[in-house]
Amino acid sequence: MHNYARLTPWIMLGSAWLRVHFGHLQYLAFWLFLAARPPALVFDASMLVSHPPSS
């Protein structure tokens, strides 16, 4: 039997390393998924980013 209490920090470090190095692939897949949807269902985030709030 392994000592899982000793392995847990390494598992947490490994998962954090994977998130740092491969997280952008997850976001890329998410945006590709959005791009594959019908245009009427795609939320245009540029409306929030490119235009300043009206005062």
C-alpha cells in the first residue's frame, strides 16, 4: 500500500502543473466549441470588451 498522505502534495502539484501548461488548450477547445454553434447562439463578448460603458 502506498502512503497516500505523502503522495497527495505531489498529486496536487502535478495537477496544478498540468493546469498551468495545458489550461490554454482547454480554453481553445471551449472557444472552438462556441465557434461551432449556430451564429444566433454565439454570445459576442466583443460587445463587452471593445466598447466603453456609456455614461
